[in-house]
Amino acid sequence: MHEFAHRLDVHVRRVAEEVGLTPAQVVALRELSEPITARELAKRMSCEASNATFVIDRRAKGSC
């Protein structure tokens, strides 16, 4: 299981770099199968709501 988790992490980081996102942004996008609040996103990402908001804001500002 540890090896699988490591390989998954390497893959996510590689894909994130290829498309110009952070690994956290890739995880956030993976969780957005439907409209949800930042608080729900944070719960799904296992982080604080302020961290999820930072991830959201970072991409929104970067795409303008």
C-alpha cells in the first residue's frame, strides 16, 4: 500500500507540473464532481477551510 501511495503521489505531482497546477489544486479538482462549498472541499481534502480557499483563490487569480 505504501508503494502504491508513493506512485500515486509522484503521478499527481507530474501531472500537476505538466498543466501548471499545484498538487493541491489537482486534488481539489478531483473532488469537484459537483458544486460544493469551500468548507466541504476542505473536508474532502482533509484540510482546513482556509487552506481550501487559498487553493481556490490561487487558481482563480492565476487564470485571469
